[in-house]
Amino acid sequence: MAVGTIIWMVAAYHDKMVAALLFQPIPQTPQVYHIRINRPRVTNRLRAADMRSSAAHPLSAA
């Protein structure tokens, strides 16, 4: 009985088994993300102004 079931399953699903064995997935190129980060440099004038404002408020820097 087990042999008959196996033969029946092979006959019934033969097309699907062949298709699964011959299947070749479509190659996909990985996505490439181009990220640009702009961080403008702090000038000495702005850095000096920031130091003066943090010196005036010592608790705000903590």
C-alpha cells in the first residue's frame, strides 16, 4: 500500500517536482543607496560666540 501511495504521488505531482527542480530564480541586483551628508564647518566666529553663550549659562552646557 505504501508503494502504491508513493507511485501515485510521483505520478500526480511529477510536473510540479520537475518544475521545482528546474526553477532558476531571477537574479536581483541589490539596491544601492547613495547618501550625501552635508555638515557645514563651524567658523571660528560662530565657535567663539557659542563659547561666550555657554559661559554665560553654565547650567545649560551640562
